[in-house]
Amino acid sequence: MEHFISLQEAIDMTSHYQVDVPAGMVNSEMFCKDSVLALLSQPGCASLRIYYGKQENGTIHAILVGVDENGADMVQTSDLILEEGVRCPPFCPTTSSPLNG
């Protein structure tokens, strides 16, 4: 399965989203390479899944988990779950990005 889209499609999608950002959401979250690679390098990991969760204070975050070749979340076989991405705003790209209107 290919997941790639063009830059223009990404600009269109992020622009539409940013015009009417849902309450509690941000434009993006950034995860460091080492953490994502650790998640993807788990034995049996074929892909990753992104969930959205809400903390007690109402802050919404992306939660990343590994997924095996059968499409099952690897939560029974691993304790590697990513959360607490660096949120934009306030920590947005340091240079101009067409994806961050």
C-alpha cells in the first residue's frame, strides 16, 4: 500500500484543516527520529498506527503504536508507545513551511 501524496495535496489538506481547527487540536506534532525508528524496529513490526487521545486536562495528542503484519496493534507484545509529540503551536517549523499556513 502506498501512502504518498503530492505536496499540493498536502498543502490543500492542511490548509482546509487549519481554517477550522477543531477545539483542542494543533496543526501538527513532531516525533524524534530515534523514537519512531525504535517503534518501527521492534521484531514483527510492519507499520505504525496513529490514535488520538485526550489527557485529563483536555489536551489532545497523537499516540503511535507498532502494528504487526496481521494489522494487530503490538500493545500485548511491546511497551513501546509514543506520545507527547512536540506540538505546533507553540513549537512550529523554524523555517517557512507551506504545510503550516
